[in-house]
Amino acid sequence: MWSVPTYLRRNLLQDLEGPHAQRVDAACFLDGTEDEHRVEFFRLWGRLVRRHYNRRTDATALHFVDGEDLELFNHFYPEGSRA
């Protein structure tokens, strides 16, 4: 997994809210005190994107999931499945 380069962040954030992003609902979760952390997974641009939002600091981290992490993810959440 690696961080999304700064020059892609703006477009990626916009596209995650658009019609082409496929949210993988079953893989998303809330964690921490009062759901302080929200982690969501999307399929977009032929990639798997992980968005982590920390409500306490109002920070959003974006990562592309690659390698063994992607293989494991695809095993449990095959492409085309949304739930």
C-alpha cells in the first residue's frame, strides 16, 4: 500500500464522490471511540483505493492498495462485488 501522490489527491477526492467509483461496502468499517476513524475502500481508475478519515483531526489519508494486500483483498472481496 502506498500513499497517493499530492498531484493526484484533488482529482481522486472528486472522483471518489462521482459515479465511476465503486465503493466496496463490505470492506468498509468504523473504528475507535465513537467511530472516530472511518476506513473506506473504492475501485476506481482500475485500482483499489483506501480512504482513511480521522474525525478527531479532520485528516484524510488516501492509499493505493497493491501487491499481496491487493491479492488478499480481492480474495475476500472479488471485483464486481459491492456487498
